[in-house]
Amino acid sequence: MAHVFVKDESSRLGLPAFKILGASWGVYRALCRHHDVPPDGDLARLTDLPPVRLITATDGNHGRAVAAMARRLGLDSLIYVPNGVHPEARAAIEAEGATLVTLNTTYDKAVRHAASTAGPSDLLVQDTAWPGYEDVPRWIVEGYSTLFAEIDAQLGTAASLIAVPVGVGSLAQAAVTHYRSGPFAPTLLSVEPRSAACVLTALHNDHPTTIPTGATIMAGLNCATPSSIAWPYLRNGLDAAVAITDADAVRAAHDLAALGVPAGPCGAASLAGVRAALQNGLSLPLSSTLILLSTEGTTANPSA
């Protein structure tokens, strides 16, 4: 390969993952709608309105981002986390001032619990969609688009392939939206854990389904159901999809660390996914330019 670049999201607006890009815009738009005020870009004015409590379920990074937004706006936040979220990731959410509740269940069930417990003075800010709840996840996807605009500006040329770690598919939806509507058309590769390959399964079946999931160090990708608004984009816009093992992610994280890139397991999944795709028949010209989305740093989701 001629060039391999890493989009390092280990430090984004003071947090060790890309999720704040979506959470910040999603929270802002959701608050504007809740208070029936037009979105004009003035975040400060929202601090003068009656307070609400922000609620979400998370595998780690999204919840911390929502909690950070709540802290900055002087709001309370309630964050539900399922099994498998690292203690350091839970502690980081609490350090943002959130009330943290650990549920002995899966991510998908934690999402349903968060949605069912939100009261009149609560605002659900969830990064996955289902029928009847799609506006906030759509705004979160819009926030993620900043990442791809930055890639274009920093790269200055067309990428050949972009590897995207996938949970419910919102980041991949943003990638498809960006690259299927502009001048560049790279190959888009989604990467998931083998224990939670909901998008790969949906692509094989040609329809989204909920799958059983298992334990994985790629906690942020441990999702059983694709987002309802992401699925049409993934179905029509992805070029390839792979699933990787925890061992693959660990090896990739060590290799990136040796090159000075502090990637957590989910971030390292991009490198592991490209390796797996090339071993399983993906063909790229020798002059290709590869972009690996390293979506989190080592402090976001420790692998040990």
C-alpha cells in the first residue's frame, strides 16, 4: 500500500473518543426542540431555560459524552450501562457528574430500559434509532459528519478505503452519507466483533434482526441490533463488512501503540478489520490510500 493514515480520535474536545461530536449536536438540537426554540447555534442561551435531566444508555463513550454535555450545561444526567463496561469507563462517566446505574443485562435491553424510564422532565439522548425514535439519533449522525469533513481537508486527496468500526451503525451511516453524496467514493468497510456482528448478519440476511451477543473487549461495538435509520444506508452504501476476534483487536492495538497511536480496542478494530478483509479476498491497488478510523483512545475503554 502506498499510504495508510489513522484518524486518531483519542482526544476530542477533552474526551478520549469521537462520540462527543454526535452527542454535542444531538443534545443541542434535542434541547432546542424540548424548549420549542429555534436552533441558532447559541448553546449558552440554553443554560437560561428550565433544566431537564439527560438520560441515555451506553457501552461507555456515548454516555460519557452525554454526561460531559450535561455538566457543561449545568444539567443532571442519568446514564445506564450494561454488563461488560470496564470499571475505568464507568468511573469516567461518574467523574463527569452523572448518576450511573449498572444493569445486569445487554446493551440493547439497557437502551430499552432508558427509554422506558424517561419522565416528563427527562430528555432521552440515544445514539441508536427505532421506529418512533429517530430524530435525536439522526442529529447525532449529523454531528459525526465533522469527522469525515476533517479527513477530506487533512488528506487533500481521495481515499481508496475507509475502515469504520461498527456498533449500531451510526458512524458508518455518517460515512455513507458523506461519501455517497460528494466527489470522493472510497470503498467503505465496516468492522464488528464476531460476538456482536449485527450489521454483517443483517447484510447476509438482507434485513436487520436482533442477534445474541457475547462478551468482547470491544465494548462500544457490542450491539445486537442495527439502528433503524442507519440500516438503509448500510445496506446500500457499504462495500464490504468483516467481523474480528478480540485477539485481532488486541494485536492491532499493540501494533498501533508501537507506532505512537493510542488506540483502544474499538479504535484498533479498523486495522484488524482491514487485515481480515485483505486475507478474505478484498483486493486493493498497490497505490491505495487507506484510512483507519481509530474511534477511541486507550483511556476510553481499557482492554485489560
